[in-house]
Amino acid sequence: MNNLFEEISEYPLNILPNDGTVHYYGTVFNKERSDFFYDYLLNQIPWENDEAVIFGKLILTKRKVAWFGEKAFEYTYSKRTKYAKFWTPELLELKKKCEDVSGETYNSCLLNLYHDGSEGMAYHSDGEKDLKKHGAIASLTFGAERKFLFKHKTTKEKVEIFLENGSLLIMKGTTQENWLHRLPPTTKVKTPRVNLTFRTIEE
């Protein structure tokens, strides 16, 4: 008879049932470090309102964004092009943590600031042509805990998870091809959440 523990998948488990790989590692920073990075990100990052072109009109979102990388990468989504600012020492520390935990490498980061639960993100997949195909995207959360949803593009099956302060989630493989994800609005959350998505741009 096989040892039970030999049959268990390696940690962390894939939270998707099929057609993609999403690993949730839980909190990878203690509360003291999480609070430090939360304060730094809120107050030291040069946040700007995000822009999107919808039905030919330029829309400014309440959600704010910032874009960093190892060089001045261009990154285009929602028909708007952004140019990366260079890493700060704090962002390099966060990038290294994601790389050490996940075994992946990243050369850029899109940061999102949600001021409270009224701000969210509609269903989408990160399939921009600039991104490495099937590359890993590391998602770090600081601040308010928020629900995060996945929905299969064909079967419409849904998976939900709560992303905690100081936690890390990795999306890779065929996830972006087969699944959408969103951050739903909520009236219960009154405080900010900062989300960092480390990714790989290919030129």
C-alpha cells in the first residue's frame, strides 16, 4: 500500500480544477513586514489614475496604477501604452521574494491601488501580446483582504479565494487562455488594498 503522503500533490496545491495552474501560498510576509510594505506602497509609489479606451472614449478609473521594470518597457492594455519606471529597492525585495517562493523570474510589475471595496476589476485575462506566453504572474496583496474569483471561459465554472494581507498567488501555464479572473466590489471593505502583479515582458 502506498504511503498516503506520497500521493499528496506538492505544496502548494493548484486551486483550479483543470485547464490552468494557480498556486496560492498564503501569507509569505509576517504582519510587521506586511505593514511596512503597505505603508511604503501607499505613500511612496507615484500612483496615477488608470486609463482605458472604451467604445472610443478615454475613461479614467478611480483605481490607481503604477508600472515598474528592469528597463523602460512598453506595456499596452485597454488600448493605452504605459512605460515602466525603474525598480526601487523595496520593489526589488518584493520581486526577489516572489522569485524565491515560486521558482520563477520576473522583469516587470504592474501595481494596483484599490482605495476601498467599491473599487474592483471586471472579469478579464492577462493575455496581452507583450507578456511571455504561458509565463507566470505573481500577485502580492497588502492591506485589505479581498475575494478573488476565477471563471472558466467555456464551462463557466467558478473558483473563489480570499487574498490575505501579505499573501502570494501565482498564475501560470494555460490559466490565461482558459480562465478569466476578477476582483468583485464589496461594501464590506472600507480600507485600501495594494496589489502587485510581477510578470515577464518579452520584446
